[in-house]
Amino acid sequence: KQVAGTLSGGEQQMLTMGRALMSRPKLLMLDEPSMGLSPLFVDQVFEVIQRIHREGTTILLVEQNAGKSLAISDRAYVLENGKVAYSGTAKELSESDEIKKAYLGG
């Protein structure tokens, strides 16, 4: 037994997702789920998101970690200054030279 406020950032993020999943939603909206987390917790959060999606829940993910997001997404949209600058399948965007240069460090 532990008070939620004493959990680490990653543990709090997992708790939040667990609570959201208790109602078995058809759509789960996540806003920056990896923000402020250690690399270990980022990996765990993305593994959970991927599992939830495989089990049939639609995920709407807003995330700055483009590489991780594209790795688990079906479709992606890149926003610049509040407008959609790029869109397509995750595979298309992952292979785009413009996206690689601007967002994936390539």
C-alpha cells in the first residue's frame, strides 16, 4: 500500500493508464505519456501502449518522441505551428528523408 503521490513519475503514469483502462474504453487519448520519465519507464510506457493497441483499443497519442511514436503507430501526423505539416502511415513518415532530418536525427 502506497499513496499515489509518493510514486515515481513512471509509476504514476502507469497508474493513470491503468485507471483509464478499467472502463475498457474503445478509444484511449494520451497526451505526452513519456514526458519527464526515465528511459526505462519510457520503454515500459510504450510497451504498454502497444499491448493496449494490439488488444483492440484505438490510441490517440500526442507525443514529442517521434521515433518511439512512429515505431508503434499505424498513422501519424506531424504538427508544426499548430498545423498538420506531414501525414501518412507511420512507415511512410519513418522513411521520409524530411522527417528523418527534422525529427529523427538522421
